[in-house]
Amino acid sequence: METLGYLMDGFGVALQPHNLMFALLGAFLGTLIGALPGLGPANGVAILIPLAFSLGLAPETALIMLTSVYAGAMYGGRISSILLNIPGDEPAMMTCLDGYPMAQKGKASEALAISAVASFIGSLIATIGLILLAPLLANFALTFGPAEYFALFMLAFATLGGITGKNPIKTVVAACIGLMIATVGIDNTGVQRYTFGVLELFEGVDFIIAIVGLFAISELLFFIEERAGGGKEKMKVNKLSLSWKDIRDILPTSFRGGVLGFVAGVLPGAGASLGSFISYTLEKRVLGKKGAFGTGDPRGVAAPEAGNNAASSGALVPMLTLGVPGSGTTAVLLALLISLNITPGPLMFTQNADIVWGVIAALLIGNFLLLILNIPLVGIFVKLLSVPPMYLLPIVTMIAFVGIYSISNTIFDLYFMVAFGVGGYVLRKLEIPLVPVILGLLLGPEMEKNLRHAMDISDGDWMILWDSGLAIGLWVFAGLGLILPYIVGPLLRRGMKGATPTSGSPESD
């Protein structure tokens, strides 16, 4: 009952006219960003963070808008998968397997509508799971001491590559780069580290500058390199002729995919790619010869879409309750929270209950908004796919520069953002993922603080890090997180070869 009361308070926040307007705006922009091949939700949220600062939005409004962008981008990824056979992001790869064959059969509208319904069901299941699980996990996390928190952060880094990660070694390298950047500034003992006498570095590196530079500016540089001036050809979408029977046939598939996706999302590092893969694979096994997977089976569209959308909402659970992002996009949202002076973790549910429950309520509302947007307005999104990047790029760049300048009003931050953009471009060229860099930057200070605290309590005895059953359990899971990518990862990637990979995309969800 207490949870229900908090949720009602959340609806009071989410249903305020300005919050509802920004939720609708975020859903629309997110769907558009998701539909554009190569951008994905992490890039979308990173690009629009400066907009939130430029508009001077309240913390709850900024979070509502950007979580709506996140949810919308997960919806939008299916559009280019179905119409172009090019996934908008990595989680949408599995949708290509049956979505594109349906479009080739003249059933593009039906594929888009089925995927929208499945995405809605998956997101709804995961949001309900978030409502039920998050408070319980938050209460459990209150028992954590500094040693347990340090082990938890190690678990986050160990699982970061996810079992679908391409190269665990490069993931470790990226995380180390992030941790090194995190040491810049004055530490909690008052000692300057790697500031080189530059006043702007005394407080360390701003998360938002790093994120916008690494994602948005590096994406800009990739577009310039590829000279992607001419947009995609306009797609022809047939008139929708979907019956209630068609919807009814995909409901069991969508429910199964939603549950599996939510579980995958809650696991740190697994993410939406795993959610979509296991949902598709399991559905194929369940139906067996009854299905026509790979040739345009509607259930082959519904399963991965329900899975990846459920996983995206599930990834918010560890981020909100433990302060550990469950995906690349939630890492970006974590940076936003920290920048707004909000400490994510178990205390957030008591100290900032209006914000947390406002965002959760907005997710529920956003699911309905996205369903309403994505079925009747799909023609608009299809037409927007044909807009040449040469027109989109200046807008993205303007938003990034104006937003960053509005945060601190210093030219130095703009130079710093460009430097991070160049660095992100180089890392992506070397196929080193960007999300671990961000995670190292975000979690590094907290890791150091908890390690120092644990050492103070134990008078320098390192055994305190393994002194409790909970800490040992977290270390064991961290070890498994390092080993599993080498065992399971190749098997999963082999199964995902049927879809066309995104060109130049820095991250999945």
C-alpha cells in the first residue's frame, strides 16, 4: 500500500501539464532518434542533455523528458530495422530477421504496428516490475557498508562488457581510461591531482561535458568523415490492415519476451541486446515447427521488440536503487542525476521520492503516449528517415554547444567538449567502447571514497573487503562477469549474425 501511495504521488508530478508536455516531446524526439540508423538511445539522451540545461528545467522535468527519450529511442529502433534492414541500434538487430521479410511481402505497416504493440507490452511489464522490485532492492541496499559498495562497483565494471560484448580486453582498457580521468581534481584530503595548475580542473572533469563530447561530437565527426549528405530513399508503407486476431496471436509472445527482457535488464551489463536475443531465441524454440521464423513471422517481430523494450526499463532498477547503471543509456542518465546534485541509490527513494516516483509514473504514461504516437504517426517517422544528415548535423551541433555553454558560461568547457569528441572519435576508430569510459568517470570517485572509508574502519586491513557474506557474493559474481564473456559471448554473437550490424554505432543500449 505504501508503494501505491508513492506511485499516486508520482502521478501527481508526472501529470502536471509542463511535465506531460516534455514527456510527449521526449517520446517524439526519442522515436525519431531511434529510427535514425547509428544513433541509438545513449547518443540520443547525450545529445539532448544540453537542451535540458539550456531550458533550465527542474530536475524531475529533465529526468522525465530524458527517460521518455530513452523509451522512445527503444521504440524507434524498429522502424529502420523493418523498412531498411538497418537496425537503429544494436538491440533492434533481431527485429531485422522477420521485420524486413514482412516489409518485403508488402506488410510493412502490419510489422510496424505489431512491433509497436509488442514494445508497449514489454515496456509495461518492465515498468510494473520496476514499481514492485525497486523499493525492495532499495531497502536491501541500505544494509550495504563501504566494503559491499566497493564490491558492487567492481561487479558493475566486471559485467560492463556484458556477455554480448565484442572484446572484454578493450572494455577493461576503456574502464581504466575513465577511472584515470576520474582522478583529476582535488581529492577528499585536499591534494591536487593532475590539474597542472589549471583552475578549471580543480573540481575535476564535468560528466556532462565528457558525455556530450564522447557521444554527440564524435558522432558528428563520423558523419563528416563519411560525407553522409544524401538521406535514405523514401519508403513506401502500405495501408494498415491489422485484425484483432493478429494482435491476439502475438500477445503470449510479447508477455514472454517482456518478462525475459526485464530480467536481462536488471542484470548489470546484460542490457537490451541480450534481452532481444534471448526473447527471440526462446520464442523460436517454444513454437518450433509451428513458426516461420526468418521468413516474416509476426511473432519473430514481437519477441525481440518486447524483450529489448522491457530490458531498457529493467536497466533503470539497478541505476535508481544502487547507483549502478544497467546499460549505456542509464550510465548517461546517472551522470545527469549527479550533475543535478541528486545521489542515486537507496536513499534516493526517501530523500528524492517525488523525483523517483514521478519518473516511474512518467514511464507508465510514456508507454501509452508512445503507442499512440507510433501507430498513426509512423508515416511521419518514415519520411523523416529521408532527411539528409547535412541538415540534421548543424542542429545537433548547435544544441550541444549552446547547452554546454549554458551550464558554466565558459569557453574552456567548449574546448574541453571538442577534445573529448576527438578522443571519442579515436576510441571508436580503435573499436574501444565509450560507455565504460563514462562509467569509470562516474563511479571512480565513489569507489575511491568507499575504499578509503573501508580502510579507515579496518585500520588499513584489506581483509575487510571480503569480511562479509554479501561482499564475498558480489566478488564471486564479479569474477563470473569477467569469465562469461569469453564463454557465452561468442555463442550469442554467432546467433545474432543474421541481422545487419549498425555502421559506426558506438554503443548499444
